[in-house]
Amino acid sequence: MTMAPLLIFLFFLSSIDKATAQTQRSNITVGSSISTNSNSSYWASTTRLFAFGFYPIGDGFMVGIWIIGSSNNTIIWTAKRDDPPISSGTVLLSTDGRLLLSSGESDSPLIDASGIASYASMLDNGNFVLYNSDSSIIWQSFNFPTDTIVAGQRLEVNWTLLSHFSETNHSIGRFRIVMHTDGNLVSYPTATTNTSRDAYWHSGTWMGGSNASLNLDTDGRLYLLNSTGFNIKTLAENRTGTFIFRATMDVDGIFRLYSHQIENNGSVSEKSIVWQSLNLTDRCEIKGTCGPNSYCTMGDDIVPRCNCPEGFDFVDSQHMFRGCEENFIKQDCGRGTEGMTWAVAALENIYWEDDGYALVWVANEEGCKQACLDDCYCMAALFKDGRCSKQKLPLRYGNRTNFATTLIKVGRGGTVTDPTSSEVRKTKIGNEIFVAGLVLIICSFITLLSSCYLVYRRKVAVYGMIPEQSSTPAFIEEMNLRSFTHDQLASVTDNFKEELGRGSFGKVYKGFLPNGVSRTIAVKKIEKLAEEGEREFEAEMKTIGRTHHRNLVRLIGFCIEGSHRLLVYEYMSNGSLADFLFKAEAPPDWNDRVRIALDVARGIHYLHEECETHIIHCDIKPHNILMDECWIAKISDFGRHVEIEAAESEIILLDWVYNCFEHGKLDKLVGDEEVEKTMLERMQMDIGVFRSSVVMLVVPIPDTMLLMALQARLPMPVQQRPRRQRRRPLRFLQED
Ligand SMILES: *[C@@H]1O[C@H](CO)[C@@H](O)[C@H](O)[C@H]1NC(C)=O
Ligand SMILES: *[C@@H]1O[C@H](CO)[C@@H](O)[C@H](O)[C@H]1NC(C)=O
Ligand SMILES: *[C@@H]1O[C@H](CO)[C@@H](O)[C@H](O)[C@H]1NC(C)=O
Ligand SMILES: *[C@@H]1O[C@H](CO)[C@@H](O)[C@H](O)[C@H]1NC(C)=O
Ligand SMILES: *[C@@H]1O[C@H](CO)[C@@H](O)[C@H](O)[C@H]1NC(C)=O
Ligand SMILES: *[C@@H]1O[C@H](CO)[C@@H](O)[C@H](O)[C@H]1NC(C)=O
Ligand SMILES: *[C@@H]1O[C@H](CO)[C@@H](O)[C@H](O)[C@H]1NC(C)=O
Ligand SMILES: *[C@@H]1O[C@H](CO)[C@@H](O)[C@H](O)[C@H]1NC(C)=O
Ligand SMILES: *[C@@H]1O[C@H](CO)[C@@H](O)[C@H](O)[C@H]1NC(C)=O
Ligand SMILES: *[C@@H]1O[C@H](CO)[C@@H](O)[C@H](O)[C@H]1NC(C)=O
Ligand SMILES: *[C@@H]1O[C@H](CO)[C@@H](O)[C@H](O)[C@H]1NC(C)=O
Ligand SMILES: *[C@@H]1O[C@H](CO)[C@@H](O)[C@H](O)[C@H]1NC(C)=O
């Protein structure tokens, strides 16, 4: 297939001054068409610098816009990029004013225009435009960039450029660059969160406002404007010469500005790089270069390589960057695996993102191995200086470092069996549902990782405007907590304006951290600065500061300044479980309650067994369980609520519930409600997955609902019921 000229335009290069280049049009009237199997396979702009039409890729064609090059065409836009290339087809501007693509039997609109087209134009700046009968624009390619912007085009706020999958596959690839509302231009791997933990490059500009934009001028200047049109950062300076400029999110994750010189005879020369977001020799620093469970290493050339750990194979051997998966039977902690042996392989000097669900302190690497082997949920552990962080799969962002070791659990042989095999037939369906439930929970956990997860690591500071305070008490040093000044917290809470709740030690306020991506926080102001307040403050810092679990409300930072003592937590937008149970219009159904119960049980299990200091939470109750924006339940220690006296009837109910449990009559508790009986049995028998045997149930009781924690066979004395004399807001107590 050759790109034979459709129309011969005689023009002189001297006529391509900027003004005319923007306005000249090659009018495409209704009834016009282009086709893969004719000499007219594209519509060119009047200056013949840009073309819209079919371009060859692989064995087929895609529809797009390109710079008509001297040897190779440079694609700057692709229609329906995720559709497979077509072997032949026609694009028609139909008489009823639609731009249609027909390939095979079907006709489908190529784009979604907001009106009926009278004519179209391939403009000389690279913009393909549809006009209505009033000559108003009803659609333009400049408003739907794929991986590139060209001079004159802007990347508006909330817009994203997504890289190609590969040079020969233009569907959505591994990387994206986003123009954020705060003015920061940030690169992330595709399908990750908009948080600094996934970002690998950013422009470092936060003063953008709601209408910030990335702009590229015809003189090659690439810069960011804020809402009021001020240049807040120039990424690349202007230059003289006759060039076509384009900025592209490249396949390798680097955002580059290219120039293509326009020769005297009107042809366009090969590209050269004018500017790039990252000057890396180590491409492994680009997050997402290697997919899940794989790690990146650099060879002698500048090409990054993806590797699978022992026990894992490439998901796609053609495209190794897509990651690795286990080549052994996946462990199923709910059902058990028979005849399977587990070993732990060590990968020296390889580190992953630390997304541990539990942290243990161990004497040496051997201790970390053992800790992982002993825990059915542990599939890998990151070991560094006695710190053993247990991980679930998938692992992300693996690369080479000099200081750490990854321990990976590998299974051999074995078949998945049901532990209650004699009763297999009877409970099979129930188990499947239970397993399905677990899978759902795990899936939602994974989804969560990419949607809800909030970070509080030190590197967050790179994105925040708020500098870190230098003097911190010794006990805080190891905790990865962020230190704030009082002024900063006053500013992020709008002078402690919105009160979320109050406890005996002070009030909790809502705040907003202006990060690369903003996020909401809860700031607790410890007001009683007597000794008791100081102790409360330190106790919380020491206990919660060291915990790290999805089902515990997270402490992000603190402020110690003069007499001020403040604690900063992640914000839980959906209120407390008590609200959900007692006040919501639609209280949670059985499935929700089970899910919440499991969440809480996980949190308790972590406190009791897995975090470095065993912590007993003496006051689990619905008021102290908060729901985040994804309705994940998290145990908290601070109320949004004034202390409520536990009613006598509540105490009696608790006794009754405990009695029912002891006598195996839990079904009494769920009353008439349709519940999955086998699941209830399983929960009763042994929640299985939680070896501390913390059984949590949310039971409806006539006229009220109650969250009940039934804690049996615990390795340490734990109070099952709230102590009546305890009238302080819930706290974590440290085991002495
Ligand atoms: C394109 O069509 C519009 C409206 O029909 C007309 O005003 C304009 O002059 C045409 N331009 C060219 C280059 O033919
Ligand atoms: C394409 O152009 C060539 C020469 O210009 C001509 O011989 C051929 O018939 C044309 N093909 C079609 C399908 O128009
Ligand atoms: C043109 O494209 C071909 C195939 O994609 C490639 O092999 C060649 O290196 C390119 N030439 C230039 C000058 O970029
Ligand atoms: C950008 O996205 C944010 C969050 O989704 C939204 O609040 C804001 O209104 C959007 N801004 C524009 C200009 O669309
Ligand atoms: C990230 O931000 C962009 C721009 O605001 C938005 O389109 C996208 O949906 C966001 N992604 C996530 C996962 O929130
Ligand atoms: C291009 O990559 C996408 C995304 O991985 C894949 O689904 C598609 O099959 C690929 N297309 C071709 C033609 O290889
Ligand atoms: C844009 O930047 C100018 C100059 O720095 C500043 O005066 C103006 O307030 C900024 N606008 C916004 C909306 O931040
Ligand atoms: C956004 O800014 C651009 C120029 O910086 C301006 O043309 C546009 O009207 C602005 N949009 C809004 C909604 O303020
Ligand atoms: C860049 O633009 C400025 C102001 O428009 C001009 O003074 C300067 O000469 C230009 N630089 C180049 C290299 O063209
Ligand atoms: C235009 O000139 C360049 C060098 O100046 C040359 O490489 C190219 O082949 C020429 N193209 C045409 C169509 O003459
Ligand atoms: C990349 O390196 C070049 C030359 O060393 C330098 O001019 C440019 O500023 C660097 N760019 C970045 C983003 O570091
Ligand atoms: C390796 O990955 C870690 C975690 O993602 C990251 O902090 C570190 O900067 C990376 N190191 C290199 C050399 O890329």
C-alpha cells in the first residue's frame, strides 16, 4: 500500500507562514470518501504537511492523522485505537452528515460528533475538524488527543495522553501523562491511581487552578499555564526555524518533544528530540516498565529487561513487560492445599514497592522466611534491616537495589482439596459461595489498591507544597510519619473550620492536603495538654503509627510545636459503622455485614498477631469502626461521636449473643432473615482464614442491630465485652 497523493497542491514553502497555516482548509464535502483499496486513501491538508486517512500498520490499516514524512509517516492521532486494524475499508462523510467507517459488512460512526456535519477539513496545523452548516465546529481531533499534542494544540485540565502499546500496535499502552487540576503535569503507568506512589515524573507545579493547561506553540515552546493564563513553567524554550513540533507520550513512558524540520522542497525531515521529561540511563526507574510480579534490570545497552522470579513465568512471552504469574497452584487459604510443599526463594538485591499487609521485626533473613512460611497469606516478603514486610501478590515495580532482599514463596506439587472432604457434597455449594465471596473480597482488595489506596510515605512530600519539619522526637523517626507545622494544619483545615467529631481529648477537623492529587484528611487536635493529653498523644503515635493495615485507620502525620499536639489521619468519608447500621436509609444486608465483619476481623487479627507490638483494642464497637469511600471498614480510635453510655439492654444483648455462640446457636441471632446458612456455619466453625479465630458477626436483633465480636481461643487474654466503667473514647492499648 503506497501513500499516493490524492490531490496535487502546488504551493510554495514561503507561503506557509503561521497565519495561513492555521486557517487554510482543505474542504471535504459530504459524499467524499477515502478507501484502503483506491489511490485516495487519505485527505491531506492544503500544505500537505498533515493527512487524515488510512495508514498501514501490521497486516492492516487504522484511521488516523499523520505528519507526511520524507520516508516514514509520524502518527499523531488514531481513531478507535483499541479496535483491531482492519484489512480493508472506507471512510465516508455521508450525505446525512456523519463520518462513517465501513469495513466488511458494517457501517459505524468513526467519531461521535455533536451535530450534523456539512463539511470537514484537514487543517494545516494537524487538526481534523467537522463543521455544521453554520461553519461551527462540531468535532475536532484536537479535543481528543491520543498520545500526542502538536503545536497549537493544548492539553487541558483532566486530559490524559496515553502511550501506544508498542511501535507497531497503537492501542492503549503502559503509560499516561495527566494534566491535573492543581497544575501539575504527572506521568504514571496506565491503570493506576493518581497518587504519588504510582507517579514517576511530574512537572512540580501546583499553582495551576481549575483551568491549568499544557501548551505547545508553533515556535516549539512547551509550557504550563495557570487558570488566569500565567506561564507557571516552561518545559522547553522556543526556537527559530521551520519545524513541525509535537509532544508525545512515548511507548517507553518518557514524554518527549520532537521537531520535524520542513525542507525547502516542502518535505518533512526525520524527527529529532528537543526535550524529554526524563534523562534516564536507568529506565527501570520508570514505574510500570515491567508488569506485575516481574522485576526490571538494565543490560549493557539502555534497554530495560523484565525478569520473572523463581516459580513464575511470563504472562505473555511475546511481550515480557506484561508481567509474570505463578507456575504453581495458587494457594487457597480458605480451603487448603493438600500435598503441596512450600519453599521460600531469596532474590538478593531486588526490591518491590512495599505494599505489605503486615510488618514483623525479625532477627535475620531466616526469621523473615519463617514468618512468611507460617502465614498462609504471605506470598512474598521484603526484608531489609530486620524489617520483614509481608506481601500478597501481585508485587509491583520490582527493580534492583543494593540493600534489600525479596523472599518469594514457591509451591510445588499438590492439588486443591477441601478440608472437610467427607462432607464435600453437603457443603460444596456453600463453600463455593464462600470462596466466591473471598475471591470477591480479594478482587475488591486489588481494585482498592488501584483506586482507594492513600499514601503517607515520605516520598509524598515531593508532591506536597508542605515542607517537612526538621525536629522530630526520636520515637517517631522510624515510623514514616509526616511532620507538619501548626500553620500548615491550620491552613489545610481552613482554620479548623469543619468539625467532624469530638472526643475527650479534643476535636477532629476535616482538612484537605494539596498534593499532586488532593486528598482529604482528619486532623485531631489534642486540647487537654495536661500530662494525660501528652500520654494520649504519645500512645497513639507509638501504636497506630507503627501499624500498617488496610483495615486500620491510618495515621499520616503529626504536629508537635510548642503546646500544640495534633494528629493527622486519613479521612473516612462514609462515617461510622454505627451510622451505617442504625441511621442509614438502607442498612447493610447480610452480605455487606459479612464483608464488614471480615474487614474488622482482619484488622483485629493484625493487631493481635501480626503487627510488631501486639495490641489489644479493648473497645471494638460500631462507633469505632469507620467506613472509607469504598465502604471498607477500618478500626479507628478516634470518635466523630461524644461518648454514649452503653445501655443496660445492650450489655444484656451482648451476654445473650455470647451465650448463643457458646452453645452453637448462632442461627437464633439472625432471626428470620434469609442468610447463607452454610456461610454462617463456616463463620461459626472457624473463620478459617483468620487463625486467631476471631469470629465477627453483625447480627440483627429485633428493633436494633448489633455488631458483635466473638473472640475465642485467643492466645492472650482479651476482653470480649466493653467494660462498663470504661467511659473514654476508644484507644489502642499497648501490651506491656
Ligand atoms: C470551505 O467551505 C467553506 C464553507 O462552505 C467556505 O467558506 C470556504 O471558503 C471553503 N474553503 C476552501 C479552501 O475551499
Ligand atoms: C491508481 O493510480 C495509478 C496511476 O496513477 C492508476 O494506474 C490506477 O488505475 C489507480 N488505481 C485506482 C484504483 O484508481
Ligand atoms: C522507518 O520505519 C521503519 C519501519 O517501521 C524503520 O525500520 C525505519 O528505521 C524507519 N526509518 C527512520 C528513518 O526512522
Ligand atoms: C477535573 O476533574 C475533577 C475531579 O474529577 C473535577 O472535580 C473537576 O471539575 C474537573 N475539571 C474540569 C475542568 O473538568
Ligand atoms: C486520574 O485523573 C484523570 C484526570 O483528572 C482522570 O481522568 C482519571 O480518571 C483519574 N484516574 C483515577 C484512577 O482516578
Ligand atoms: C495490541 O495490543 C492490545 C493490548 O495489549 C492487544 O489487545 C491487541 O491484540 C494488540 N493488537 C495487535 C494487532 O497485536
Ligand atoms: C496564576 O499565576 C499568577 C502569577 O504567578 C498569579 O498571580 C495568579 O494568581 C495565578 N492564578 C491562579 C488561579 O492561581
Ligand atoms: C481556560 O483558560 C483558557 C486560556 O488559558 C481560556 O481560553 C478558557 O476560556 C478558560 N476556560 C475557563 C472555563 O475558564
Ligand atoms: C524566543 O521568544 C522570545 C520572545 O518572543 C524572543 O525574544 C527570542 O528571540 C526567541 N528565541 C528564539 C531562539 O527564537
Ligand atoms: C527534499 O529535500 C530533501 C533534502 O533537502 C531530500 O532528502 C528529499 O528527498 C527531497 N524530497 C523531495 C520530494 O524532493
Ligand atoms: C536532559 O539533559 C540535557 C542535556 O544534558 C539537559 O539540557 C536537559 O535539561 C535535561 N533534561 C531534564 C528533564 O533533566
Ligand atoms: C526501585 O523501586 C523502588 C520502589 O518502587 C523505588 O523507590 C526506587 O527508586 C527504584 N530504584 C531504581 C533504581 O529504580
